[in-house]
Amino acid sequence: MSKSLIELTPVEAVACCTPMTREPMTGAQAERVSALLKALADPVRLQLLSLVASHEGGEACVCDLSEAFDLSQPTISHHLKVLHQSGLLDRSKRGVWVYYKVRADVLDSLGKLISSAGA
Amino acid sequence: MSKSLIELTPVEAVACCTPMTREPMTGAQAERVSALLKALADPVRLQLLSLVASHEGGEACVCDLSEAFDLSQPTISHHLKVLHQSGLLDRSKRGVWVYYKVRADVLDSLGKLISSAGA
DNA sequence: ACTGGATATTGACCTCTGTCAATATTTATC
DNA sequence: GATAAATATTGACAGAGGTCAATATCCAGT
């Protein structure tokens, strides 16, 4: 038996798709992939992701991230939650600090899928 | 003298960025790249793009695209306009028909940038 | 020119989302 | 356990965005 759509991991949601030049996406596939893209399609979240990605090990503490923005702490927390819940960032708590880490596999698959729409 | 931010083409907007694992994006870079991602981050537009991409030559007539959706003609037209104005699709009119074509270079650059956030 | 078909624009409606202030939760330290 | 610091949650608000009906524009053929 196959997993229901809801249970699909983000990797599976993206890995499902053949190159876009070979076959159009179904509505359901587009729905799941666009959920990932929505999470990325915000300037603050994109910069947050790049900050995390450029840290050693692709991991960074929230305390390091907040300083880069002129935004309230709840707002940064909100954006990190979106990135985490979409499956683009992993979250781990150590003591009082929370670390976010890039899901390299997800970002790699997603990037390849987008590139596949070109030649 | 360098171009103002407004004048940057979509390709330039994306090609500007070093891999995300090497250097975090600036606010301005994130702003421009997220504009492209916003255009992609809709299920209908993503499926539209995949339909165009999977046609011969990466080009398709609007007449071929509308049928795949249960949406009004103005809505499809609106989504195509968003994809075109963001720089993801080229537009050309031949007689009464309008053809949209994928900007392979833009999609390739964008995909590589996203993948660069992984290892 | 007139008619018909293909696509675009306008204006309105409703939902979704980014932001903040205030408050809550968790954890280390005293 | 009380306090302080780091992060998350809640609730409210304003602005952005997807959708449609109605209308406009553009082009081919008669």
C-alpha cells in the first residue's frame, strides 16, 4: 500500500517528479512542490536559509540569525517555523539555544527539479 | 557604471549569487530571487510551467494550456502574465495565438542556486 | 467594415500571509 | 524555587494575491 499524500516527506514530494521537460506535473505534484516553493519565496526566509547554509555544517543558532534583520524576534521565529514545517530546515534544541540545519537533500532535489524545466 | 537594481534582468538577478553554502545572500539579492520564487510558488503556475516545458521546443500555445485546468480564462491569463513578467516565460504572438516559452537560462540558474544551499 | 474567436484587462471579493505587541514556555544559574 | 535569558505562541491588523464576471482588444476571414 502507498502512503497518503499527507504522509509524504518533503523529499518524496519532490523526488516523485520526472524532469519537467519530459512530462508535465500533475495537479497533486504541483500542489506539494509549490508548498516548498512558497516557504522559500520570501526575502526574509531566503536570507535566513542562506545564513544557515553558509554556517559551518549548514547549521546555525537562532541567536546568530536574528541580528541580521531589523525585525522583531517573533517574526524571525515565525519564519523559521515556516521553513522547518515545510521540511527545508531541521530543528534541534541544545540547552536554551535552538539550532536550525539545512535539509541538503530536499534543497538539492528541489533545485534539480527547477533546473529540469530548462534544457 | 552599473545598472540600477530595477534594470537587472532575471538572469542577472540570479547569476549574481555565489553558492549559498559559501556566502549568505544580501537583503537585495534575496529580494530579487524571492521575486522569481514567488512567481513559481503557486500550484497553477507551476503546472503551467511544466506544461510549457514539456512541449516541443519548450514552447506552447495558450490554447493548449487552458484545457488542463478547471479555471476561468482570465485566471489562466493572469497566471501566464505573472510568469512572463517575472522573466520565467517568454511571450510571442503569432496571428491570433499567443505562445509562451520557458526561459531555460533563468530556470537553470535558479535551480542551481537553490541546490547550492545543500552540500 | 463586420463578425467571430483568442487573449488580455478591469474591478470586486475573499482568503492568505507578514508583521508586531503582549504573553507564554523552557532552561540554566544563583 | 526565583530570576533571567532564549525562543515560541497568541491575537490583531494591514497589505498582498487568487479568482471570477464583465468588458476590452486584437486579428483572421468573409
